[in-house]
Amino acid sequence: MAMQAKDIETLIKEAFPDAVVQITDLAGDGDHYAATVVSSAFKGKTRVQQHQLVYGALKGRMGGELHALALTTSAPA
């Protein structure tokens, strides 16, 4: 079962309430997305750590309901 972009955004915002989240469906199949996430929670974290935090926010859905997610993460300027 594919995920909706809004569901991905909701999960990320639950974990990072201050986040600015932009989700793009890359293939139109509800299975391949790109996400840009800007949150103060990423300050001082490496890119890998930032991505791990986002994957954690998805609560195990990566590889199941959500097949692919290209991430761009950063802390606010």
C-alpha cells in the first residue's frame, strides 16, 4: 500500500513541529518521493544524522509503505 504525500508530511511534522516540509511525488505512484525538510532539530547534526532522524519519524514505513524517499535536510539559516 502506497503512502500519500500528506501522510509523510504529517509524520515528519509530528516529530519536528517547527519543520518546513516540502514533499514531491517523483513518479506519480505514491511510492517514490523527494522531501525537503528544514528544522532546528538538525542544527549541529551531520547530514547522515539528519536523515536518520527523518527516517525515525517515519516509524518504520521506509521499505514497506514507502519505497523510496530522496531527502534534502537542513537547519534554518
